[in-house]
Amino acid sequence: MEYLGMDIGFGDVKAVLVNRELETLKAISFPTLVAGYTPAPLEKDKTVLCFGGKKYVLGRDARGEPGCFQLSDFDDMKEFAPLLFRKVLQTDGFEGNEIAVCAGMPPGWWPQRGEVANALRAEMQTVVVVPQGQGAFVAVQEEKDLEGVETVLILDFGYNTVDYLLMEITKYGEFEIIKGNTLPRLGVTKLVKLFRGELKGELSELPDRALKEMLRTGQGKLYGENINLSGHKRRAVEKYCAMLMGELKSNVGETWRETDAVICTGGGFTTLNPK
Ligand SMILES: Nc1ncnc2c1ncn2[C@@H]1O[C@H](COP(=O)(O)OP(=O)(O)OP(=O)(O)O)[C@@H](O)[C@H]1O
Ligand SMILES: [Mg+2]
């Protein structure tokens, strides 16, 4: 039996296949892009998938297709999760018959987890759904000594959203989720928007992808000239943190400041790079 961990994010699909007997682990990620397929006489090899009577291409294959789109809400996610899932299962090294799937679900959609699990079961029999963020907690728990830590706040900085989980560690290292939610419009996209607001002229008109990289490094480049953007970054991050803290305060009160530990995860954390 192999185990497939899946996280279908708004920004990227992440998947990890673990074989405990062989002690192997394979990981892939691709952008969460979907497009109807329009064949062209000259094109690279693409994986074309049929779904609901239509032909689709996904991930990097969707780039350059007319009508290429990103998922924008729960309904999109529910509709296209099985297709994205199938794309993972058609990736080299991920095709297998005996695979149990563990899919991460944003905590804000927890009440609808059954719908997503059922949609995935159309592709694969054994599906378990866990709240996103729990995996980061388990990984930290395996690696670090959490003795004396009773309460933990997990923050998952995503593309569109920030998920939080407030956890309590009971005796023998078992844990319980006290509360969790998805904070919409607070992911990296928000941070990039704030950063853009700090910039002037041509820099402020660059695409999100370019600004994200400048945000990560605090350095910009225009016509070959290096520009120090650390001040712009600092101001954007300060505004972002104030918003995030305001949201956390209205969700969990001051409790979040009083937890014994905070675990930050998600691709957005790399971009944010907070002190
Ligand atoms: N190693 C990295 N270095 C820099 N940026 C990264 C890295 N990994 C991911 N990112 C960026 O961080 C952002 C968030 O990535 P992540 O995979 O956590 O989002 P997501 O799970 O797809 O979004 P959401 O949780 O909102 O559904 C993306 O814009 C991604 O490009
Ligand atoms: Mg995510």
C-alpha cells in the first residue's frame, strides 16, 4: 500500500507519494491552472484529460491555452479537484493501484469535506480528509521536542488564503484541534498588492510574479539597474501583519498571542520572510 498526500491549493497542487515498505518518497507540484484543450499543429507533449465530456489540460500544460483559469472558490475546487487529482495519478511514478489518499482541506471548508471526499472517491477508493495545517504540526512534532508545549497556533500562508488551526497537545503527544478557519484574501496575493501600493512608476506595473520575487529578496531590477526595495517591503509587511493580527484577534481573541508555540507553514511564508 502506498500513501498519497494531496494539497490542492489556489496557487499550486502539491502531492507526495510515500511507500513505507520501500522507504521511498516522491513529491511533485504544479500550478493550479485549468484550461479546455485546443489542439495546435505545433505544441509540446501535453497530458489531455477527458472530464464531463470535455478535453482539459492542467498545470503547466494549461499555460498558453485560451480560457486558462485559476480556481477561485469552493465550487471551483469541488468541481476540478477530481481532475487535478487524476493529473497527479498520471504523473510518472504516481500511477499505482493500491494507493490510499490523504487530502488536505482548508479548515474554513471543513463542513463541506464530505463533498470533496466523495468527488475524489470517484477517482480513488480510499480517501481520508484532514484539515490543512495538521500535516505541518505532525511534521514539527516528529522533529522537535515539544515538551511543555500545550497549545499551538498553526498558520498556513497560502496564495489566496491564510489558514489557522489552534491545537491543544494532550498527554502522550496526542492532539486536539480547538478551532480552525480559513482567512480569505490574506494570502501572498494580498501581500503583493500591498507591496505594489508602496511602489511607484514602472515597478508598480510589473506582473505579480515579478513582484513576488522582489518581495522575497527585497531587491528590484529595472533596465539592468538594481534597486533596494527593503523599505517598501518592510512597510508592506508591516501593513500585512497588522491586517493578519486584526483578523486573528477577531477570530480567536487574544488567545493567539498566548499559545506556547506558533508554527508557520505554506509557500507564502517564504515570501513574507518575517522576523
Ligand atoms: N519555496 C518557495 N519560495 C518562494 N515562494 C514560494 C515557495 N513555495 C511556494 N511559494 C509561493 O508561495 C505562495 C503560496 O504557496 P502555497 O503553495 O502555500 O499556496 P496554496 O496552498 O496554493 O494557496 P492556498 O493555501 O491559498 O490555497 C505561492 O504564490 C507560491 O508561488
Ligand atoms: Mg495552501
